[in-house]
Amino acid sequence: MPSLSDLKNKWFLPLIGDVLGVPQRRRQGPPGGELQVSTDGNLVEPLIDGEVYMRRWHLALVAMGAYTGPEAYHAGWRLEQVYPLGHGIGTTALEDLNNADTAGATVYTLLSEHLGSIATNRPSVAWLRLHGVWTSCRDNRYPNAGTNHQKMAVFKTAGGHLCTLGSLDLAKARWDRTVHAPSDPSRDPASGPTHDTGVAIIGPAVGDLDLCYRERWNDSSRTLGMTPLLPPQPLIATPLAGGPPSGSHSVQVLRTFGITSTKSGYSWSPSGEFTVWASYLNAIRRATTYLYLEDQYFLPWDYPPRFSRPAGPGRDVDIIYQLGEAMKRGVKVAILTPAKGEDLGVLGYYQKFQRDIGVNYLKSIKAAGAPGDLVIASLENAAGWVHVHSKLLLADDEFVLIGSANIGQRSMTHDGEVHVGVVDSAEAFAREFRKTLWAEHTGQTPVALDDPVVAYGLFKAATAASTGHLKPYPFDPTATHPKGQATSVPPKHGQAIRNGIDPYAGPPALA
């Protein structure tokens, strides 16, 4: 069994140099403001699906009433009047934040200010400020056509510090149970079933996530990019979160900040940060047994797709291309992704076509005799499809990579994102995470899924037979590149991908 040091050297980024040309360095912070390379002694707990995640978030805010001087920092792409304990039960998320503020906590909210947030984030910030939570703002510091997509919350009390992080916003569409029932009285009636993943973290890593939040809040670009500005928003100057060692997990915090001018971004925007991208590439290249990814988008990069380019940096940094290379090495690859495009209408059609190009590419690698294997699945219940919103990678039962970033140029190079990588010396965290997820998806017991190779076979068989919640991903075999005789490319597909759906704001040399 490898030591903790071996696992960290294998799966964590040294944050020096690059991975296939993708810079590993973090953005340069002020003296005393640098995140650690990684932290040991953390306790990391999976929070699978919205019911579990939102309850943990809610209880952390409620607990603040028992302490003097607590703080809560919430960052989100979207925040609305969802009921964290189930539709119509207890208080809403905005009421929870307000109640914590009324009880004496200092509550900060930093939400994305993008076109799609007008209907949710502007009313939410207005509601919070109307009720006295003045440290509530929207953040428009990102490249053109972008968003701030980080999804995390830090809770600080005299009794301890906690961070929740993952794929979930506190939004009505994200509340669901692991059974993903066609009809659930505790799910908002306007929302359908959805699958998400997150984690709760206690220990030294919370200090890095605290710093991740406050560097956005305190940055000198605040007067250009945080709204409303009045009254002036105070800097966060309290001691960093953290705490003594609480468990056996080591954590590395990873981010995306796209390159843009300081007029429309943070003070570090001219250099950006791409450590989420580098970590995905590193993990895929180091895997030897299996890779399991859950992803909302799962898009190959650019159109024509990068995997069709000649050998070189521009091709090699595409995650879909590297998954194909892993299959050629003998790695088993399992993908869980939505059956449909994320958006309705023509945007959803563009998204689905782009994803299917990547799916067909990976299938062609297997058909050409790659010694590895491939299964691509979606989720369903008795009434139809279950939306996959999770953003997760598991590798070899040793490494977990989880957070807000999707597979595609937008999340890896453009929008604001936060992920964490997790290892533990007992190799228990990744294995138990996989077993819990695959038991939910396949209907098998966790015990039957203990061995990863046997479990992969059961996952693949369940997908083929449409048992549990699994069903084969419904790809279009004609969505290929180079174009086949039957391929019908959507009009101006490349422009739609590059300029709107999946823009690039990474290092120019890798474009």
C-alpha cells in the first residue's frame, strides 16, 4: 500500500512547472496570503445529492446562534429561496442567512453577476440587503461571456470551522434525494430530479478555502467588479479559518481564473489560474486501473475538435483526448453525463452535438482495439431522465477530484471555479465514495462493489441492461468528426461553441 507521501506525490500538483504546457502555478497572492500546496489532517465527508448537502449547509448556519462572533462566507453561481430541508419545510436559504446575521454572525455572500443571474441573484442580494445583510454582493469579474461559478461556503465559530463545497448551488433545481423519484413532495414542484455531489471539510484545508473566498472579496478590483458598492463593503480581516488535525485526509485546493484585463477581472486576471485543468490532466495521465467521471457537460474542446489536430500542445491538453490515451494504456473509463443538453432549444442541440462528437471519438478508440474499456451512462427513473449536475473524478480508488468545474474549455480556462483533490493513506475515501455512488446508480449493495474491477463490470452491465438508475447514454452515432456521410453539423457550430457555449480564456500558446 502506498504511503500518504507517495499518494500526494502521485496525485497532487507540485504547483511548479506545467502539465503538458498547462501552468500549475496559483495566482500570486500578497505576502502571507498564499494558499498552501496541500494540507494534511483533514476530515472530508461526502455529501451526495441536494437533500444531504443543503441540510448540512442549513445546520451549519443554525449552529452559529450558539456562539459569539461567528462568520459565514457563501459563494455561488446562483442563490434563491430554496428550502434546504425540503420544499415548504422550515426556512428558506435566504432566511437562514438572515437568521444567522440576526443572531450575531457576520454573513458575507458573493454571487455571480451574469446575464442568467438576473432573475435569481439580483433579487436575492436585494432581499438580503433589505433585511440588513449588507455584506451581500454580486461579482462580475470574469472574461467576456463568463460567470463566477465557484460553489462553496465557509462557516467559522468558536466551536470549529467547516467548509461545504461541490457542484450544488442553493437553488430549487438542485434539491433532490438519492432515490431521484419521479415525484417527490419535498422537491420544488417546478424542478425535476437531479444528481449532485459535494463534500464537507473540517481541518486545516478550511483555511485555504477561507483565503480563496477572501482574496476575491478583498481584491483591489472590488470597486470595479462588486455590486452594489454602497455602503462601502468592509474588508475581511479576521483570522483565517482552519483548526487542528481532524482526520486522515490530505486536501489540495484548485481554481480556475480566466485571463482577462484588470478592467473586467481581478487584479491577477492578466495571468489567470488553471490548476483545476492541470489536476484533471495529471490524474488522467497517472491512472492505471480506472477513471470514473460524473460531469454535467463533458465537452471535447473547440470545433473542429482538438483531438483531430496534429500532435502538439493544443491537442494534448484536451481532456477528452487524454481519456482516449488512457484507454490505449489499458485504463477502464466510465462516464456519467446527462442524456440531454443543459439548455432548452437550439443551445441544448449545440451542446448535445458537441458532447456526442467526443463520445463517438472515445468509442472509436475502443473500436480500434484499445486494451482499456469504456462505458458512457446517463441516469433515469421510472418517468424519464435524471439530470446529472455533478462534477467529479475518481481514479484508481486513490484520488478524488470534486468541485464546481465541468469538463470543457469554459470551466477549465474561463469561468471562476473551485475544486479540491483528496487522498488518504488508507485509500478508503475514494473507494467508499465510489461504492456509495455506484450503489445509488446500479442498485447493487456497497459490499458487492468493493473490488473496483468487479464493480466496473457491474456498472457496465447495469448500464447495458438499464437497471438501477443507469441507462446507456443516448448518443447520436452520426455526430462525428471528420464528418461522416450522415453528419449534419448545426449552423455555425464552431462559432457557437467558441463564443458562447464553451469559450476559451487560457494561455494563448495552448489555444
